[in-house]
Amino acid sequence: MSVNARTMTDEEFFYGHKACPGCGGALAVRQALKVLGPYAVAALPAGCMSATGFNFPQMAFGVNAMITPFAATAAVLSGIEAGLRAQGGKPDGCTVVGFAGDGGTADIGLQALSGAIDRNDDILYVCYDNEAYMNTGIQKSGLTPFGAATTTTPAGAHEHGCLTQKKALFDIVCAHGIPYAATASIGHMPDFLRKMERARGIPGTRFIHVLAPCPVGWGFPAQDLVDVARKAVDTGLWYLAEYEGPAVSGVPGGAFKLNRAPKSFALVEPYLACQRRFAGLDAADVAAIEAARDERWELMRSRWIANGEGGA
């Protein structure tokens, strides 16, 4: 039976945390654990979810969970999985899962993640992407988008925020030939739940990259969380896709699939204007953001299969 709002459990496995109101990362972790169930074993590096979820004596996790060194999420997951095998194998329904932010994944944790994929360890890695190092004061990460103001990429008279484009993390992961990878958004929760369920049932290394906006770091009201996450997809600045490696798809090089391929996009400027981090942008910056988006989508549409909502 597929997991959705009607069929998912009422039991909570991540609750009572100290995250900010409207935290996208907290919503992603909560819903993911509802899919994985009570026998999941979780590991989290330094970041928002470990800082807000491991406050003794008010521990937020209802499953076995531990904090890892910042760079070691995937390595610790590999160790947990190996330990379970050494004890006779994982219990039925057990998923070894990691939840790490964008900095802990795309920057400091990338080496360990690459190694785990290379070994094809039987783990699930979830990156909740709020597009900066939010827990330590909103510093730029490798997944901070062009033009976003952070404490290390401030907007000024001459430079209007981050000068680099968001790292193509999904492409990097898929280039390993990983059995399964997907992008998701907390603004499209049924799609995220489906991908979590799909990942749960595939052996080997799996990776899900979920956009999880941060009201504090992005600068929007907490109650607008889901709306902002949906607008990111509607404008084409975030995309929903899946990849199945050769061992799963049977296709040399693997198979890419766009889950949502709109024929046109919502306007970018209103999406940027609703976030304080983009307040310093000018018309040339907005045009550069649109051009980068169009270039990315031209590449995806030419190489990937489109199906699902808005599929061509």
C-alpha cells in the first residue's frame, strides 16, 4: 500500500524538536521517518536537525539515532550497516538512513558520500537542502544559489550576493551509477513520500535531495514555507527528477526521469522578491538567474525522459 496523507501512520518518530517555526528540514525528517517506520536507524551530522533534535532530556527522535562528525555522515551509515550485517543482518523493516544539510553533504561530506556509493553500501542518504549553513549563522554553502545574500556573501553596492551557481549535486551523485537517486521538495509532499518509499525498497546506496526552505535564512514568513517551496518548482529553479542506475534500470549509464516537466514557468521575479536574501538583486541578476535556469532545463529536456505531471 502506497504511503500518502491518508495511509501514513499517526505515530510520530521526530517530535518535540527545537527547530524554528516553519522549518523545512524538520518537516522533511518528520515525514521521511513516517515512511521508514519505527525500525529505522538514523545518523545526523552537525547541522540544524542534530542541534534541534538531540537536546537532553527532550530527545526528538523516536527511532535509534546518533550524531556523527560533520564530514562523516555516509561513513557512519556504512559502519552502522556493516555492524548490523556482522550481527546477522538487518531486522525486517530496518533502513539505515542519514539526514544531512546541504553543507554537510555537498561540501564537507561529499568525499564520504562518494565512497559509500562506490562501495554500494546498503544505506539511504537524505540531504535536506536549505541552501546555506543555517545552523552556524547563514554562511554560503556549495548549494547556495547565485545572488543569495548570506553572512559570507553579503549584498553590497558592487556585488549583490553569492557569485557562484548552485553545485549540480544530483548530477554528481548520479555520475557514480548509484542504484537510485531523486530530487524532491517539501512543497510537493506526495512526490517526496513516493520517492522515500521507492528508495526504501531498493538495495544498495540511495540518495534523495529534498529542497527544504529556511524562513530565517531565506527571509520569508514561517507560514509561507510550503508556498515558497512550491514556487521554487513552478519557476523551474528547482526540479523533480529520478535516476535509476544500470543495475536497477537495465539501461547502460542508467535512466533519468523528469517527474514534472512544465511547458512554461511561473515568473522568477515574484519568487525572488518574496525572500529577503534576494533583496539586493537588480534586473541583470534576475536575467542571469533565468538564463542559467533555461540552460539547465534545455539540457534536462534533451537527455531525460519526461513523465508525470506536466510531462511532454
